[in-house]
Amino acid sequence: MSCAVLGFQFEQTFYKIYFIIHIPLTLFIDSTICFPPMTETLKQMIQWHIDSNNDFLMLEKPQWFQWMVYLELVFQLPAFFYFIKNMDVFQNASNADDKADKASTHKLRNKMSLLLKLYGLNASLTSLFCIWVIYQRGYYPSTGLPLNGMDRFKLIAYYTPTFLIPLRLCML
């Protein structure tokens, strides 16, 4: 029996890998919105990203962006570990032998589904807001001049996967 959230083994594996990859990204990249980079190399990498992609949000670190990252660190980061540990519940749901195991598995599937929806809603809305801000007022970090169409598109494209991938989890 498959789950409506992640009905295919490919999707389950994809999201498991997504959450594994997202842990170091959250710790080392996203956290620099709220805290100074941990190393000089990391600081240089972030500056390279800002310069290469004209990511004015990473440069100016607006207050709303900081609060979104705090939420990511407090809610999403621990949830990544939980999701990784329990993702197999969707594939192995029908393998339980007795009623107690089936009930326990069903309960875990429901809990995982709810938490994945909440994560998807939070992460996709956060990214959608960033995309909207880029579209509305994107500017070149070094000059403050408005981004041209191609550079605006490039920066929006950079944020789009962090909108679309979690959005899929909202569609149950």
C-alpha cells in the first residue's frame, strides 16, 4: 500500500536524499543569515554566491529573512533527521504482520504525512516570499541599481527549487 504523499519509491528516495543534503546546507549556508560564517572559506563562498548571483537578500539579511531562518533552524532542521529516519514507513507500511504493528505503522504514516505537509507549507511559502521580493525589488548588491530581466530571472531560478520541492509535499 502506497501513501498519497510519497507513493513511489523514487519519490521517497528523492526526498530522503533531499533532506540529507539539506542538513549541511541549513547548518553552513542558511544559518549565515543569522550568525557569522563559521570559517573564512565559508565566508568567501557566500560572498562568491552574492557576487555571482546578485543575491541581495543574502547580503542585506533583512529581519524577516532572519526570522525565517530561525524557524528553519528550530523546526526544519530537527525535522530533517526525523524524516530521514522514518521515510521508509511509506514503503514498508503493508509489511506488518499483526494488528498492533499495522496500527503503529499507520499512526507513524499519518504523523509523517502531517509533518511533511507542515514542512512543505513552511518551506515553500518562505521561498515564494523570497521570489516575490526578488521580482518586486531585486537590485545589484554592489550598486543598488535594479536587476535587469536576465539577472532577475537567474536569481529567481536559484530560489525556485526551494519553492517547488517542498510544495510537492503540500499536495496530499
